[in-house]
Amino acid sequence: MARYFNGKEIELLAPAGTFDIFKEVVQSGCDAVYFGGPVLNMRMMRKGYNLSHEEIVEALDIAHRLDKKVYVTVNNLFSEDDVEEAREYLRFLDGARPDALIVQDMAVLELIREMELSVPIHASVMMNVHNLEMMHALRDLGVSRVVTSREMDLKTAKMLGQQSGMELEYFIHGDMCSVHGANCYFSSQVFGMSSNRGKCMKPCRWDYRIKREGYVFPAEYPLAVKDMNMYEYLPELIESGITSFKIEGRMREKEFMVSLANSYSEAIDRYIEDPLGFDRTVGSKELFNNRKRDFSTAYAFGKPGLSNINRRYEGTGKFYSTGKVFSTPTEERELSEGRVQQLRERLGKEKRPERVKPELAVRVNNMEQARLVLELGVEHLYLPGDVYEPDQPFTKRDIKILGNLKGNTKLYLGMPRMMTELHFEQYDQLLGGERLPIDGLLVTNLGALRRYKTAGYPMIGDANLNVYNHLSATLYANLGLSKITVSPEMTMEHFAAFTSLTDLPLEVIVHGTPALMYMEHDLYENTEVMEPIGEEDNLFVSNEVLVLKTDKGENPVYRDQYGRNHLLFAKELCYLPMLAEMSGLGISSFRIEGATYSAEQLRSIIVSYQHAINGSNDQEDMLGGLKPVYAGYTLGALQFN
């Protein structure tokens, strides 16, 4: 089955959560169906969902007899425990011959190359593809279709599709996230349930209060976005060159999905048959009346602002098809001596015979912090691509000043997590002229790695590349990274297994308040357009910083120079008590995320870690006397097994 408009193929892609749902959805007006198998996909939270091996084979037979396509999601991050299972599963899928796999982890690409498999590959939305260089890089790795970033507007999608020559898949209906794909670590840090491994606990749908400037604002669910609905904008979708129109909903019930697929199918056919006489509103009211949440066009036509926030059936954290509550506001776990001892014992089992003294790295936010890092002789200084307000981005003059002062410290220039074509233009100009006095680049996305591989600067992979296993680490190293930052989502067992199997230079974030959520959505807008409903000071950060408050804690949210928001820990990450054991794993460097500290606070933290690395901490307690700046200390994902 295929549809065409002016020679352009249009595919309506519908989801199925179970084999029973698949058998009904595949008979609807869709052109293709996607679902997950028994392992390694992004919908692993619900018992009885996903298809067995036998059901996958039967589903493929049913779909292909109907001249429809099937895509299987293998789209979560793999732990080392998953790798052998992944080999077997991919070998099975290659033999079963689905029309493509939808993947997130670079390990899948490495396994397919290693095993010489031929199954087609589509890049999941969890790869967060958002620029032309990423698309070129994925094409070079054998990917034939890209599911675009949720934040991509249709104008950009059209340009990227035309210039890359790749097929694009675009979400047109269903549940959306407020956070950039694969850039949400809240669930893993608080529950030990990784959103990148198919186990998200939906903290974006909690009931929060917003505080700023000493005032409380009426924004009950400020991270909970509306469902996507592009039903009335099919002409714009088709004109943009999108190949596949994707409906979200693998967790939704059969009758709802069949009705939704048929509604979109009928509308697409009407438009193809009579584009001038096409009535956008036919059937739209029925969709609205049967909605689960309110509707939005999300980022299709630009940043939606507060109009994207949902208030219908919100705040429950429910699976809508069961009514079961699965997430409530939860406090970040406190660092405890018992857990520290468990970690020391477990990590000590992986100790390598050759001990390499790790170095220290610090990411800063301003020149005062940068000068302090150089004064203290820290080995690595990172200048970020995303700078928190009210500080300003580092200028070329700043880089030259620091270059003259750096001595033996290595200076690295970072990049924004999300790089648009404009960002590449700016970095091209900066890096393409006179050589900067820097020692390398801190790379945040696959596109930047491809673009600057030949620029003459060593490259370190940042944490948001989500390297979770030795296979993806190897692939990134082969693409040109000289050091890789370990995924911040690793639990104790996953961390120990990964570091024991990886000989590449690794960096671990050991202290600070790294971002748990990175989003285009601007929470500060609430405070700029709403009247406050009360007065209350922030507990741990200055009142100028916006805070999301629950009865379990306060999470500061910083806005960067691009208007993007970074939601941070309520507590501070602190691995100081296990530094000796981590050093025995062959970790190349430990990183402090220093952006939110004053210079004096940062000085105390750096000195404590330098003493620990040198083995000279005065152990009056397990933290060597270091006191938290914020609500306490946490071990993040290492709290969990």
C-alpha cells in the first residue's frame, strides 16, 4: 500500500502495543505499523505489552500480505548485560525481515556492522536528530530514515530533508515530551528507572509550584505538554516533504488507535483526491471530543510557549488505558554511609592491576570561575556552549586570555547540546580562522563530531551522547573521540560492568548539579506573563533563579543564552567517598559541574577532590569535611543496583 502526492510518497505510520492491537490496527487505513518486541525497546513499563518472537513473525506475514510495512523498535540504551541478548535478537530480526528497525543506541549500528546484518535502520526520535551534519553522519553509518527531533519545525524539516536526501519521519499525533529527546535523566536519578531505557516514570507530569524573585506563580503542571494534533495541517506536512506521518500511542487502547488511524487515513485520501477543495475541519471535532489531553501543534510552526501546557486529566501520572498511577513526586535519595560502603565493595571487585592516577576536570560558567580553576592547577577546564544567565557566553577574547594564563591546564571549548545550522555557522567561523589557544573540543552531538573531526582539535564526548556500553563507546572512538563521558544514568552494576569492559579513556561526572532535563520549553515565561499568588523565598539558590517546587524538594532551573532551560538536581551529586575505588577502575578523569557555584564554594569543592585524588584527604568523615551547598548530597543513579 502506498500513497503519493505529486510523486512524493506519503506513509501513515500507526503504533501497536500488543499483537491483539496490531491485528486490528494493521487492518485500518494506515500504511505501516510499528511495535516493540519482548526486549530492548522504549515501552518496557507495562506487563503484557510488546510482541513475542512468534508474534513478530506472524505480524510481518499479516502486514506484508496486506502490502503494508512493519518497523520494530529496538530503541533503548543497552547495558553490558543486554549486549549478548541484543546480538541474538538482532540476528532473529534480520532473519524475520521487518521493513526497518527503529534504533537509539549506537551499539545497534556497531552490532549490525560487526555481524554483517542487512536489516534497514531508522534513527529513533531518541537520537534527537536536529541538524544536517547529524543526518549526514547517520547516513554514513547506514541509516536510511530519520525520525526528527520533536522540537523541529516543518520549515527546518523541509530544508534538512531536501539537503540530506534522507527520508524523514515526523510525529503528527499523540503524547509528547517537554524535554529534548534522550536529554531527560530525572527518572533514572530519582527512581533508578531510565527514560532512555524504556522505563520513564513521567516526572514531567508532576504537580509543581514555580517560584522566582520571592513569588509563587500559578503553574500547576508546568512541564506537562499537550498531545500533538496535526490533523488540520496535513497539507503543510505533505508540502514539507515528510515521508512518514507518525502517530504515537503504543500504550493506548485498540479502539482509540484504530479510530485515529482511520481518521488520518481518510483525511489524507481526501486531500490527495481534491487538494483545492480539501476541508481541514471535516472530522476534526470528533478527534477533539475523543482526545486524551488537550491538543497542540507543538513545534511544527515555531516555539509554542505556554500554550503547549496541558491541564486536562493532568497531574495523575496515569496510563490512560488502565487508570493506574505510576509516578508521584519523589525526593532524591540522600547519600548514605551504607550505600557508599556497598559501592566501594562492588567497584573494588573491578579494580585493575595497572593503576592510573585520574585527572580533574571542571566545567565553569564565567571568567571568575575559569580563573579560579587555572589558579588551582586543575588539569582540564571546560568552557560550556550553554552558559547560564545572567552570565554571558565566553568571547574569543576570553578564550585568548585564558589561553595565555592556562599553563599546564588543558582548555576545551564546549558546544550547545542542540546545534542548529546557525550554531554550526558560528563555530565554523570561530574554528576556521586563526588557531585558538585551546587543547580540544567538548562535543555534544554526532553532527559536531563529523563536522570538526578534521579541524585539528582533539574531541571529548560529553555526557549527553549517552554512552552506556562498550560497543557505542568503540563506535564513537572510531569516529574520532579521544575520551568519552560515561552516561549519567548508569546504575551501580551497569557502571561497574561498563568500566571493566572499556579500555578507552573515560570521564565520570562526580560532583555538582548536572542538568536532569534540557528543554526548549521556557519555564521562565510563566513568571513573565502570570500574576503571582503568594510570596516565598527559595531555600537553597538565590531568588533570581526559577525553582520548581514539590513537597519533596526544590529543583533549580537555569536559562541559557539561547533561552533553553536546564532543570538541575535538588541535591548535589557527590562521588567523593568512592573516588579511590573509581580510580582503580582506570577512569581517566573526574569532572566537577561547577557552573552554579560561587567562586569560593567551587574552590572548596575542587580542593577536596584534589586531596582525594592525591590520597591526602583528612578523613574526619567520609566527605573529608566537605559540606553541601544545596539540599544535601545524592549518588544519583548509583543509588540503584
